[in-house]
Amino acid sequence: MTRTDADPFGPTRRAFLRNLGGTVGTLGLASYLRAVEPSQAPAATTLKPHFAPRAKRVIFLFMAGGPSHLDTFDPKPALDKHAGQRPGGADLRTERVTGGLLPSPFKFRPGGKSGLPVSDLLPNIRSCADDLCVLRAVHATNPNHSPAANYLATGRIDAVHPGVGAWVSYGLGSENADLPGFVSLGSGFGQTAFERSGYLPGQFQATRVSSAETDPEKMIRHLRNSAVGPDEQRKQLDALQALNASHAAVNGHDPQLEARIKAMETAFRMQSAAGAAFDIRREPVRVRESYGAGEFARGCLLARRLIERGVRFVQLSLGGWDHHARINDELKKKCGEIDRPIAALLRDLRQRGLLDETLVVWGGEFGRTPVSEGGDGRDHNHYGFSVWLAGGGVKGGMAYGATDEFGFKATEGRVAVHDLHATILHLLGLDHEKLTYRYSGRDFRLTDVSGRVVNEILA
């Protein structure tokens, strides 16, 4: 029988290496090392693309709470025509008691050469309309925040499965051995759903970094070990590797420890790489000013710096989009937070020749209802909402699919969340039906037993 806990007369191999590795663990990134610990899955090497990719990396902009598609990317003139009414024959029921149809007070205008309509709330993003592919008929399965965020992140409503970023990291790894393959920035209630590795090996979980700070020493907790120099840390890691290898030769492999040692190696290498990658103060003033101020703006700039250095998947979350009341005022504030930074990100990627190989995804766990809630808000709507993609092998300047005349339900060119996931993987050169991981006696995949690539939007 293969043994993973060693000698009954002394400390277990796992405990021994954990204690010895503690000095290495304090070299920095302790949260990253702890993230690896819970996973019982074996350590794993990453796979390779199944076919030639159109994109190499992803920036996923998650708007936690459910932004209103009706006020941003899906204009509905019928809401003005039937304002305050509930037209007969239209099933507009939601999870709460709602009122009549609520028109958007914000005008939509054509953007770019394509003429793609975008709300006045987002004039800077509208100037990038020719890069946007708006999926107007995305639909999900649940109208409640936590399960809906889980679904967008993992393809399941329960909180035990790997997020899309972990799947991408597992499938492709990082292009930079000195940085993690998956980094999470920002804040928002659904952020952890995207970060987890679930039953995948722990090394594929996101490394969370605070974009509220500008100093890398504050952005990443315990980044460096002031008590032990790099040379001594290297010796400790080499000793760990040697001890683990010799013990494994006799007692068998311990998957959890191997994943942990991989994380220690990454943590060690990040000490030298993190300063260059995470310090946005090194950017020219004109570049920083183009993104604007605030945590989300810093997150967008940091996302560009990370993918530029080979990080495979960057998740940037922003909460505060759950507008059950005062939507006109509150939505204006939220859009003001994202408009300039996202436009700057898209322009910056294009100017640096990175947009064509970087897929940018924007969206929330659901949209909002065309009917009012509380007079001046909108309820949750998972029946039909908008997500947009840019760069990375998709057609720009287009809208694909449609909701009904009131913007309530997806009717044409419907895109399920599993379809969105299948398309993201496809653009990265991964076949969603072949990217699997065996766990608990069966093969799991991001798209479960469904999902189709939305070929109509591929460039």
C-alpha cells in the first residue's frame, strides 16, 4: 500500500516538511501558500492547447451585483413607449413584487465606425465600440447573487467547483515562471467564487493582490522575509525538494505536499519579480493619468502590467451594482468608476500590440429587470442580460443576440453561461469537452455536460 504519512515513531513527512517549510513560507506570500493547503488533489503539470489559440491570456472584469444592461448596452425604445405599464401578454414576473416598465433616462448613441450603441453613462467605453462584441442574450439559471456568481465563475451554483481562471491556469499555466498563472484583484462579494481551485490542484487557485495599495510590499502580504536572505531561502527550498524526493522514493508521493512545494517555489521567485510586475508607480505619469484615480483604475493598470509579463488570467472585481433603488443616481456613480479605466485599458492594450492576444471579458452574474422595483430601482434578471468581449480573436463593433422588446428575456442568439465558458476556452486553444479533471471517480469539466462555442462572434 502506498504510504503518504510516514514513520509512526516520528513526525509525519507532511508535518516535518511543513515545519521545515515554515521558514520558507515566511519568505512571503503566506496567503498563497495557505491557499494551496486545503486541496487534496494531486500536484499537476499544466496541459497544452488542443489547437492554435487566438488569445493567450484573459482579463475578466466582474461587476458584482448585476449591472443593468438596459441602461448600458441594450437600448429598448419600447420602455419609453410603455412607461409605467405592464402590457398584457408580457410575462414580466420576477422574484419580488415589481411595478410598471421603467425607461432608461440615459441616451444611447452610436460609437465608432461600427455604430454600436452604448449609453451616455459610458462615453469613453463607447469610443472603443469597434473593439466590443456585446452578447445581448446571455442567460443564467438563478436570480440570487451567491449561486449566480458561482454559476458565472464555475458553471455550477454550488461553491465547491473550480473557477474559470483556475481551469485556464490548469490548462495553460503561466507564461512567466516567476509569477502565478492566476491573479485576483479588486473586491466584490462574488470574488471568492472566481478565485477557488476546487478539486483542481491547489497551485491553480488565484493569488489575491490588493489593488487598494500602490506599494507591492503592502499589496502582497509578507512579500519578503527580512530575516532570511535569498541565498539561504534557496538552500532551504533545495533541502525541501531533496528530502521530499528521498522520502517519496520509499513511502510514495504526497500530492498535497508536492502542490505546496510548487507554491513555495513560486513564492520564492515572486520576491524578485513582484516589484517590477506590481509596482504601478513605475508607469509614466501620462499612462497613470490616462487610467484615472481609484482602486478600480489601479486594478485595470495592474491587470495590463500582469498580462504583459505573462500572467495567464487576471480577475478584477468591482462590487456595488445591485441597484434595487435609486438606480439612476447609483448607476451613474458606478459607471463613472469604470468608464475611463476600462477605455484606457483597451487603448493601452491595443497600442502595445496586446489586445489581439488578450481576451477582455466584462459582465455581472445577471442583469436587471425592465420593470421597476420600489419605484426607482430594478430587480435581478437572469433571463437575459449583456456581457461583452474584446480583443483575443472576437469580432469587434458588433452585438450578437437579442432580448425581447422590453429587455427581459433572451430570445435570439441565446448564450448560456456554459456557452460563454466554452467560447473563452476555445479562444485560448482549449477544447471545453477535452479539458477535464478526474475527481471522485468521474471526469469534471468547466462546461459540465453542455456548452457550445459561439462561432458567430469569432474573428
